[in-house]
Amino acid sequence: MKKIINNEIVDLTAEEISQREADIAKAEVEATEEQEAKEAYDTLKASAKAKLIAGEALTEDEANTIVL
């Protein structure tokens, strides 16, 4: 891998490559966790809506999803 320093192309050090790979892995994990959290919230919101339509009692978490 290369980088530009003072308009010159130089190789990345082993430490820089290792850090870059760790940063990429961390970003992928964070993106996955964020997507899972969004899906869980959407599922909870759908459950709350279904219960409201059916006239059933909501859990506290479900109620929290519909509070404006």
C-alpha cells in the first residue's frame, strides 16, 4: 500500500497497514451493529403498531417507540 507525503508516493509501514486493517474491521463491526439495532427498533415499532390496532396492551419498550 502507498500513501502520499509531500507530493511523494511512499510505502505504508507494517504498523500503518495493521492499523488500517483494524480500522476497517472496526468500521464493519460498527456498521453491522448499527444495522441490527435499526432492525430491532423497526421490529419493536411494528409490534407496537400491531398491538395498538388489535387493542392489546403495549410493553414499555413498545410504548417508547411511539412517543413523539
